[in-house]
Amino acid sequence: MIILLEDKHKEDLQFIKEQPTEVIAEFVRISIEFLRRGANVKLYSGASKSLRVPVAQVEAVVEGLSWLFAEASRLLVNEEDFLATLTILGFSPELNAQITELYISHRSEIRTIQSQLSFDLPHYKDLNWRFDVQLSSRSLRNQVTPLFTLCFNIEDNGETKKYYVESDYTNLKHLADELDNALRETKSTHSRRIMRNIK
Amino acid sequence: MISPEVSGMKDCACWCFEQEHECPRAMIGVNRGYIQTVLVRVTRRSCDESHLSLVIHEDQLSLPLLYNTLLHQPILMTHKWRMDASVFLQVSTVTDEPESSELISPAQFVYGILGILCGSDRNSGIEMQDLPQSVVKGVASFSSSKEFPDAAFRELIEGSFGVLLNKSSEEDILGTLEGISFIDLTSIAAPNLSKLDAIDVKRAYGSLVSLILEAAKINADASLVKEVLTQEGVDAKRVETLSKLYNDTRTALRTTLASTTFHLPQVIGVDWRLDYYMKSNTQEKINLPLYTVSIDLDKTTHTTQIQTREEENAEESGRTDASKDKLTFSCNQDQLTDLVTKLRDAVKQLERTHNTL
């Protein structure tokens, strides 16, 4: 899937064409850093002085490149399509290859950052269990009642909560069997068909 | 431990098991080497040989067989001697190898013996000492037929057992608290009881219920209940009826008592859902299976079994029951595999323990 850039974008990125390779690499690095941590104004002013261009121009280039990378990672664009996108801009082939290489190497990292932007349901982290035998209580002595105590560690928005739960053998077995059925569902033909066909 | 003069054994490894002082104690020593000697020391409050029906075969039996014979048949004792109210039994068997892998652990052997010895001893030393005096004396209030007519007594015990087994409510016997009047016994269910003085009825009911519950708690025999009742001078006929009723309902009472406790939320069910996570607004082409699991929990704690009519009405009117809860979480395939492996491990542990016992 080729990303179609707006004209304004293209203008911003034209600036890169004239620059030598190291500068381009530097720009790419800055734009990825921008994705990680946001704008670093000092860097921009330094770059603008060395290149003798206004700060706004530097900023525009950095943001343009960042947007290109972010959008490509979001859509999980593959190499050829990315190359095609760059070709539309009219860059030289070596430049294209270079930028593409950098894109591929940083793609997974950018995707991780993007996944953190999305919300997260409380998800399972860990389970600890313990087997006890209840011997007595205030109401009844001389008991022999087996029971399991489980501790679910559930992570929600960064904080891990612990849920303590009790169970006897039958309920635990039922729980294990049901979740086993759930796991087996992914291997069923229906699920496999869907997962194979949605790409 | 065994002193050398008594046992005459060398290189003796001893295990000592102490039980409550009322119950028999067994000490066991196993000689290493070709002669397996088991020494059992039985201490009782009143050491009577007729109770010791321990007969051990003097054959070339390996220990497991000895264990089996202990459980199922009387066993012949080879030596027996007394020392300070204890009886020592010495059993010798000769095995071919010093240590056979089939041999059971000494612990199992001792428990085997104790099982027999303790069997006849279940009630010794268990006394109903926890009952306050007011309860015990209160039993006397329904002891005689003059003060407490038979019909009323019958209603009392039927009502009490009904309440204990959750079949009727306390108001059927005692009436309700209405306005200024202290107790209003206008219930139709217990006409004979309402003719008696309200305080007497309350005392009788209270002490009867306490007595029955205490007996059920320690799993006392009907004979123990009879003892306590006759001690306070209840009529023999009434004692008979009460103890018979207690015996019949003993298991049911223990079951209700077992659920009268608090506990952590208990797992009662599970629901799960499998989704295919395709894309979000921040990323596309994610394409991962995602599970959502919801575990049903039961949070009710039955700390009181006896509900009044108001509580029952409240439940029926459908007010939100805060005692049910759900634990919901999501996980991907790896995490669910991890969870299932841990659960299966726990289940297998219990099965393994059950098989070895």
C-alpha cells in the first residue's frame, strides 16, 4: 500500500534532496528521536545554524519525515511500497534505499510506541496457587476439606493488582478444562480460516 | 526415645508420634539391617490388655504385608511387657534385603496402628466444656413434664431442629418483636408453646439449640448428648427422643455448620471469548488472537444461617445481590497457555497426592 503524501508534505521533503548523505541520515535520526521523545528545540537551532536555513524549515522537515515513518509503521508498509512512495517524491535511488533501510530497522520500535498509545484492557500477568486442607473453623471441628487458593496478578494501566480467590477441586478442574477448550479454539478450522485470510 | 536396656536394639532409628494426651501414643523403631524390628508402645489412661487386640504374625513377612494385616486381621505379638502404665510390643520380621523399596514408611505403619487403636477411642476426652453454665442449666427448664408439657416439648424440639436445618424460622417458635411488647407469641405454628411463659420458652430454646450445635461441632456421639442431658435431670424418655433426633440429623447439622464460615471469593464458573484483534486507531495490521476471560465469583459468607422474615423478603424483592462478582481480564495466546499450564499443574498435584495416600 503506497502512502500518498499531500503537496505540502512533498514541499517540505524536497529540502532533503539537496543535502549530502550524512545530513540526511542525521535528519532521519532526529525524526525518529522526535517520535520517541518529542521535539528537541536546541537540536533544531543547532541544525538550522549549520545548514544556514531558518528553524521553521528544519522543524518542517523533521515533522514531515516523522509523519512518513509513523504512517508507514502504522500501516505496516512493506519495502517495495515504501520505495515506491519515496520514488514519487523524486529522490535519488541511493537515497531511497538508505531511507528504506532505516525505516525497516526502526519499524518495530515505532510500532511498539504506537501500541502504547492505544488503551489496554486489564490483562493477565501471573498466577500463583496454593493447596490447603481446612481442618477446623469456629463453627465446626474435625473437618478435612481440601481447597485451593489462587492469586491472579492482573495488570491494568501499569499497576498490577492481586486478586485472591478460593476454589475446590471440581471448580478448578472445570476452570482448567474450559480454558483449555478456549485455547483449542484457535486451532479449529474456522479460526484458522479467518486468521489466514485476514492479512 | 527407647532406652537401650528396654529394647536391646542397636543402631535404632526411632520415630515418635505424640497425639493428644487422651489418645494412645505409638512409638516406633525400625532396626536397620536384616532384622526388621518394630516396637510399638501404647500408652492409655487405663491400660487394659483386653482392648489391645493387636496380634502380629511371626512370619517372614515384609513390612507392607504387616501393615495390611494390621488393618484387616488381628496380629500376634511376639513380646509384650509393661512399664509404667505402658505396654511395649515387639514385632520382629526377617527380610532378605536390608532395605526393600516396597517397604512403606514408618509413618504409614504407625498411622495404621493408630487407626485401629483410635477407632474405639473417638469420644474419650472430648467433653462439652465450652458450654456456659447458663446453657447447661437452661436444659433443666424442659426437663420435667409438669412445667413443660409434652405437646409443648414436641413443638420445641421440632421447631429447634427445623431452625437448625433451615427449614423454618425462629419466629415460628418465638414470635416476633412488635412495638413495645417484648415478646408476642401469637404464632399459630406453636400453639402449645405460646401458652407457657415467654422467658421460659426462650431459655429452653436457647439452651437446646446451643447444646445441639456444640455437640454437632465436636461430632459427639449421641451417648455424650444423653450424658449431659441426664446430668441435668431431664426425663429419660425426653433424653431418648432428643438423642435419637440428634443422631438422625447429625450429618445434616455438620453440613450446615461447615458452610457457616467466611472465605475468600470462590470460583463458581468461567466464561471466555476469543477475538481477533485486527487494528486500532493507532496501528493497523495487528492480526493477533485475543482472549477475554471472565471468572464468576461467589462472595457470600454465611456467618449466620438463621434469617429473619425481613431478610428473606429483601432477597425476594430483587435487591442487587452484592455477593456475586466477576473477575475479568484479557490475555493473548501465550499468556493463556501459561495460565492453563499452571492450573493443570495444580489439579495434577491434588490427583498425585490422592494417589499416594
